[in-house]
Amino acid sequence: MQRQKGACLICGEPLVYLKQAEMMKCSFCGKEEPSYAKCGAGHYVCDACHAKRGIESIMRYCAAAAGRDPIAMLTDMMNDPYIHMHGPEHHTMVGAALMTAYRNAGGDIDLTACLAEMKKRGARCPGGSCGFWGCCGAAVSAGMCMSIITGTTPLSGKTWGLANITTARALEAIGRIGGPRCCKRDSFTAVIEAAKLIKAELGTALDMPPRVTCAFSAENKQWQKLPVFSGQNRINEFVISPFRCRRSEGLRGHKLMLYKVAGKGFGVVVAHLKGNVHNACIG
């Protein structure tokens, strides 16, 4: 099977996001429920059907994985044809990769039980939560992982804070990059931030690459080039994290700048610290 290149699993058409939920019927299982998304042809696929085979693949992969590099694990799993470019399966995959790498790096957990719990919790975070809730599921998945591996409950002390800080750190890093959403980019970013906290707070160092190269950006239909920017519209800038996309080659020594774009909201530009623009997208 080849991964579906379009957003709709039925016809491949891009998704249309609504400001108000409408009752829709899943084209696979027939379940009727309110949703904010359907394709341009009217097809709707519920989160459970969208993610089912992908999550099964995630569970199989992590149960057998021996590595300690969660980024490599993510990349392997993302290459599975049932892991789509975007979708709620990423809300399970991030936490599953982190806890698997943590166990393999010496973390004292029952991985089978942790993965089963990650599967249950991840399934409760809906697709589109990044835009509709202001809370990206990849970041929440990182926080779920921290909660699960530390045995945190609402009555816990230090680890209660740590689980929330994990989500917050990942969310801030994702939010600073800007939209539109990219489930691959956001998953990599959440793992990078969570790995830092796992090392600092739990004392277990995961094998993290010096930089991350995304091989899936060509599948992201929402990537757009920006018009010319003027310095007077720049509102913020910061040195980019050790993440790079294949469309923005070699981001070491680069910065990310946020601009106001007339009629389009915000713009994001990746530029060399010397001032040469490499890439841009509309947020």
C-alpha cells in the first residue's frame, strides 16, 4: 500500500475546515457525529477510522524497537503507509516513541503497560485540536508520556508539574514556529523538547541527533511561499531550533522571523543569520 498523498482518505482531496461543527457520517464505519472537517467532495472519516491502522502499526513497532533515538523511531513510523501526512495518529506516536526510547535508555518502566495507556489516552485527543483548541496533540502526547512514565495523577506533586511543563514547553516551541499546522514538524518539535526534560528531570539521556531532517515536507499541501517582506513589518525573530525541513536546507546558523502580512495574518521566514532568506510560509 502507498500512503495517500491527499488529505481525504476516500478521494485524496484537501480537507475543508469549518468554524462551526456540523453533523457528519463517517464514510468508513457509518458513525454520525459533529465535526469541523470534511473534504471538498463532502467525505468525512472519523478519527478512529483515520488512525486505526496507523496506531496498530505504532504499537507493533514500539513493542519491538530496541533503539534509544525517538527521532529515528518517529521517522521509521512515519514511513509506514498507514501513518498519514496529518492526522490524530501523531497524538499517540509522539508519546509512544518517547517512552520506548526512555525504556531502552534505562528508564524503569513496564513498556507494554505504558504503551497500552498511551494508546488509550492518545485516542482521546482529537484531530485538529491544534487549531480548534489551541493545543497541538503532539505536545499533549509528550505531556501524556511524561505523566505515564512517572505514574502521575491529578493528586501528584512534583511530577504533576513536570507533566504540564512538558506539554507547555512543546506547545511554546510549536507555537513559535507558526502555522499552518504540520503534524510531522510538530511531532519532531515536541519530541525534541520532551527529550530535554527527560534528561534534565529524570536523569535519562535519549540518543538525539544534532539536527532533524524531515523527509515528508513535499506531502504537506499547505506549504506556501510568501511575498516579499519589508523590515518595517517584522514583529519578532529568534534563532531556530535544531530542526530542519528538506525544503529549507541547512538551518544551522539561521533564524526564524515573524512578519505581519497584509490580508494574510502572519508570515514566517527562515533566513540565514547573515540575512539571506531560505524559505517562507504563510501562517
